[in-house]
Amino acid sequence: MRVWLICHTCLEFVWQLEGSRFYTAILMHNLPRRVLVLALACTAPVLCAQKSSKSDDALDAIGEKVTVSNAYVTGSVVCADTGAPARFAKVMLKPVDADAGANDAMLANLEKLNQKNSKGAAQPDAEEKKKQLAQAVKMLSAMSDMMTSATVGADGMYFFANVKPGTYYVHAAMPGYVDPLSQFSAADFASKDPSVRAKIAAVAPVVTVSGSSGDHADLRLERGAAIEGRVVYDDGSPAVGWTVRTVYPDSGQGTGFGGLAAEDVDLAHIAETSKTDDRGRFRIAGLSPGAYMLHATMMGRSLSSSGFSPVRTGAGGSALGDLFGLRLNVYSGNVYRKSDAKTITVTAGEERSNEEIVVPLRALHPVSGHVLAKADSHPVNSGTVEASALDANGKPDPSLHFTATVHSDGGFRFDYLPGPATYLLTAKGAEDSVTTDTRRVLFSTIETRKSLHKYGSATTTITLGDTDPADVVLLVPEAPAETK
């Protein structure tokens, strides 16, 4: 079972719930691949950082031993529009030559760790697994850049100590100003093409350090364009507490971690987000000239769940649907599909105001049903049901992907599915299970479950239009012998 919890107040802090274990999948600390992974592993998940073979495995998977150097990088940062120091901005060093071999090794080790931790659990297909692991490495790189930053002082100066020998691009981030490297994709940074490297070097100074030597780079931040406006419901009332972010083509398609949209975990543009205030207003600043799509999202527990509801671990992967059951996504142009989104074009330094995103509540539909064993029609009490809208070609649309928990009576419910649309419903990880342990951990009740009998997956399609479908039944067959 795999659950990714995204904390938007902590630079998209990523936790993973894997089998019956809690551990942080990605937590960056120090240079450039020293990764702190808190493996919070016990027979039942207890949130404490105690040493275990699980934590050793995790550190071996994505950590590497380094020798601390005496090399340094220093310089100044000023704001181009005011000439004043860019006080308390963040300066980052990005390796010019990413270690592709280390990334490949990290992917292989993450895969081994995943197989060990999820033995016996339903696995994604090879292509999906490859995408998940590749995205994990991409997130490692992006978070490493952020977590190894230096802070600019009140005098505009910054200083990096103990820099690992190598060649780096130097760039800075500050609200309202353009990070010059944000215009480049992960593929650009990995490219060996001299022309691509020349384009990057043209906007970001390059420094080289070795042994105990240092280097110097001064930066000048240009004020960026801004897009501001409101998110409102279709009755005109403000949509309070929604997250609005820019969407980039290279953020990828796919449902990413735990059914989340790819842009939810696009850490390369983490600063280009805004939370709507009490009037539904948002403002995203520091944008380079170009065309942007906006994505407004509201995420929370399903309406049938609360903080008192146990979080299930172990059998069936049932925590995901409750934790992310309330998930609404609207794109600029007042549409639910990313492919239908309207782009907003800004020029250098432009202040684009009065953009409005309307949430079409009238287009949302509740869908509920049951997961039953095909052999005797008894309710299956663990698992998840995923709903993927189909596009015009009959293929799943990643921007409309939702997950619901299968509860003890075999029932599942999606509170808000956008229509009109045809959805593919898929029951996954279906199991008969029993609770073996229940513990209170901080403010959550953690319920560990043991599998008694596994089932295969089942699918059906539903169409949302003028009327909502009645009780939807998914009949799961016996699991293949090798998965039992």
C-alpha cells in the first residue's frame, strides 16, 4: 500500500505509508545528496525515529557517503528594480553535471526497497512503477536544491561553506522575482548539448570549486510578472482556502503518488502557488514572460471520514481514499479537465489582475457502490476503488482521477465526480482482512490490519449525465495464485 501525504505549508513535505510502516520517502538535508530519511518502522506504525533495519535500508537506498570539504561560494544579490539588497532571499547551487550514474543507482535501490516493503501487496505495472521512481528522483533533486540553500543577509551577501567540489549554476529565489532557472526543464539540465548549456549559463552564473578553493558570483534579480484574481463557486461566493498554482507541460501527465496530479508534486515551481484568502483572492508573482495555465485545488478528508476515523495500514491499502477523498480540481477557463484549460499570457513585469476561476459545483455528482466477492457475493472489507474519467479516445484522463476507500461493509463513495463524463471504476487491493492492532499515535488512531484472503481487480464503466448511477457493484475475482 502506498500513500503520499502532501503538506503544502512545508515545501510539499512528503510522507509515505508503505505496508504496515510509516516512513518519510523524501526529506532533504545538506549537500547535494545527503538525504535524511526517517524510517519510522515498528511492527505497528509508531511515529518515532528509532534505528531499525528498515531505516538502514532506506538510507542505503538514497544516501551516499561524502567527505566534507573546505570549499566555499560567496557573493551578493540585489533587486534590479530597486537596487536594494535582496534581503533574506534564498540562493541555491545546482550541479552542472548531474551524476546520471548515481541517479540510476538510486532508482535501482529505491525499487529494491519498494519490493521488500510491499511484498505480497498489489504492484503497479512496470511502466507506472518506472514513472513513479523517476518522479521520486526528480523530487529528490528539486528538494535538494531548496534544502541546501543559503540565506541572503541584510547587507545582500550570501555564503556557502563546505561545498562539495564541482561546478554549479548559482540562482536565487525571492517572492515577486524571477528565478532564472525556472524556465528550464529537467531534460534541459540533463542535456549535454552545448547550446542548451549555453542558454542556461547565459542566465545563471557558473562557479567551480575544488579542494579548499572558493568562487564568487553576484546575482541580480528581476521583478517578475504577476497573475491575481479570485476563485469563486458558481453561486458567486468565494472559494476560501483553495491552492492555486501554475501548471507546466514538463510537470508531466499521470497520477503520480497516491493518485495526486503531477502538478501537485511539481517542486521545481513550488514558489508559484497561492492560497485563496477569505474573499477567494489569490496572487502568483515572480513569473517569467509566457503563457500559463492555472490549477486551483481543494484537498482534504472524505466527507464520511474525520480525524477520529482510524487510518488503516497493512491489508487493502485503505487509508488513501479517506485521506484524499475530498479532492476538487479546477483549471483556468472554469473547466475540470486539464486538456480544456485556458492559458493566460503575461509579458515581462506585467501585473495581470481580475482573473477569475469559477468552480462549477452544479457539475459534480456523488457515486457510491459496493465491492463484492465474485464467488459468493459477500462484501469485501478492504481495498480501494479508483475512478478515472475517459477522454475522447477512451483513455484515462490523469487530471480527473479519484480514489475511494472500501469500508467494512464493502461500500465505497465518491462525493464529487465532475460530469458530464464517462468514468472507469477499478477495484484494487481487494481483501478480506481483520484488525490486529489499534494504537493512538499523536492525534491519529492507527489500525493495523492482516489479510485473510486476496482478490484480483475488477472494472466497470459509468456515465454521469442528468441522472446519477444507482448502487454500483464491482465483483472481484479470486487473486492469481502468485499474489496470494
